[in-house]
Amino acid sequence: MLSDVYFPRINGVSTSIRTLARDLAARGHEVTLVAPSYDAGEVDDDAAEPFRIVRVPGRTIFFDPEDRLMRRGALRRVERALRDERYDLVHVHTPFLAHTTGVRLARALRCPTVETYHTYFEAYVAHYLPWLPGAWLRYGARRLSRALCGVVDHLVVPSAEIAGLLERYGITTPATVIPSGLALDEFTGGDGAAFRAKHGIDPARPTLVTVGRLAREKNIDFLLDVTVVLRDRFPDLLFIVAGEGPDGPRLRERTRALGLDANVRFFGNLDRRTTLLDCYRAGDVFVFASPTETQGLVLIEAAALGVPVVSTAVMGTATVLAGARGARIAPQDVAAFAREVATLLESPSLRAELGAHGPVDARAWSTERLVGRIAELYERLVAERRGASGVVAALDIPT
């Protein structure tokens, strides 16, 4: 596997890659992940994983200082070393240097390439390059997607909505819809009461929670506007925001400008194994309104922990929320969204009912179901490639 992003950079792509790699390793496959090196500290965590991680030195990106751009010379040295090893398949997760390196490596090894289309780039680019015309950027994103997807053997897309988007782009590369799975055993427990007590939040205080990267495309501004409306009805309302990102300073300033200092608290990145679980459980309602998700893993995480959800249903979140009994779907309208949230805040019994359905909803997204489909896809692609060359197929090392 190759990716331009991975832990300690926290986002849905990092999470889905780690979950996939762990589950493949648990099934007996040998996995190597090539990813950028960030600051000191990731090495100890890497050593604890059941798969191999090769870190490539990186440099910061001026318009996105959280991320790292792998240094070309170091990456080429890693690529040459990997050519001397035996790999059956290359799986690329991002469209930058990891993509070009993965395609070259697969051609050198004469093995299939799979690429997961994790990110709805057309909706993202204008937020990161605001000084360029939005129409140009969207056109460029569509054209780049066609070019990148056209040189791999197979695409994995996390939702039917993204599959339809790529079809509208004119991409003809074979694609399979396989959502990113969630390791459900990692999303049990959590102590919301302890989180509230630790941070001085009254047990009876009505509380909303959202989790995610603080970036414009996540639409947290919309949730702040919802909080303004709800505050008139629930004066002591608290909105908890967990996560960090480049839009953090602006969102904190906007919170002050809206007079929400007493009603919004930013908690930064929390430990996924402990305090993040507690944070989810501290909320009476989990709220989400991002229109750019290819899937929306945080919705599944909240559901798995039994937290009732109110969310818009756009792109990938529409797939996650389809038929979900633990969630209420709200339109992209501040007043209407606020009404859905208020209904839950005023009814403990309704919250309990939705919360009980959440873990059942989450089972549909278990890695036990979804990683098996990835492994089957790998095996078929390897068999087709080896069959075409007259070699007996046997999947040993998906990478």
C-alpha cells in the first residue's frame, strides 16, 4: 500500500488504511505500507502494528501545514528497494506522489494496481487554493481524476454516490463499491459521565458533539449557526467540537464573534482508544453536516457507541444513513436542522430509542464483512493477471 497521508495525521483516510491493513494482516496476508514521516513519535506506534510501515522523509506544504509531501529522492530509493521484494498487488490510497510511485512499482513488478478514491477532490480544492478561480479548480480536479484513474487496473470507491460521480467524470476504469469498514471492537464502552465530570460539564446540560477535521469543507460553520438558533430554546446548550485542522483559528474566532463562548468548546484531537470514546458518549446528540464526505466514518463511530445522530445526507453520508434507525436526516437548512436536534434534546425516550438502534446500524459497516470483499477483489485481480501470463494464481502478499 502507498499513501501520501497516514497517522499521526488524523483523518478518515488514515483510519481506513490502518483498519484495512490490520484486518488483512489478521487474515494472514503480509502488508507493507509506504507513508510520509511526520514529526518524531510515530516510530513506536508503527512498531506495534501487525504490518510493516516504511516511512519516507517529508516536507511541509505551505498551504496545508498539517500534511507532508514525501521527498522524491527518498521515495525513489524506497521504490527501488521494494522492486527487489516479491509483491502480488499494489494498492494506492492517494493521488499524489504515492500514486505515481505505486503505478511505476506495479508496472516494474508486473502486478495489478488498485486505487481507492477516498476524497471528493472537486469539492475540496477551492478551500485550499482560494486565490484561484473555483471553476478552473473544479475542472482541473475532474481532469486530474480522469488521468489518475485511467492508469490503474481497478478502483475501489466507498459509496454508490462516488461511483456515480466518477461515471459522470467519464472514468471507465472498472470500479467496485466497497465502503471502508469500522473495527467495531474499538468502538465499545466510553464513559460520557466521566468526560463531563473531568471537564466541568453538568450531567444535565444539553450537549451536542461533532468529531472531525477542522476544515472548511466539513461545514462546521453551519453547525455553529445551528447552535445560535438552539441557544434561544436551550440557553445552557453546549456544543463540543473534537478535532484539529487548518480552519481551527478561524472557527474559534467566529465562535467568539457569534457570542458562543459559553456554548462551544473545542477539544482538539483526542485519543481514539480512550478520550475520544468518552467524548462521543458525553453528547446527547451527535451532529454532522459535511457535504463532501465519500463515506463519513464518524457517523458509524457515533452509532456504534449508541449516540443518536442528526446529519445531512449528501454524497457518502447518504449511503451511511440510508435505512439507519439510529439517526435523523436533516436538510441543509439551519432552522430545519435545529428543529430535528431540538426534538431529540426534548425527548430522552426518543434519544434512548435511537441510541439503542445505533450499534445495530453500525454492524453493517463491520470490517469483518467489508475487508473480506477487498481480499476477494485482490485475489481475483491477481488470478486474472497471472492467468493471462500462464502462471498459477496464489495471493501471498497484498501491498
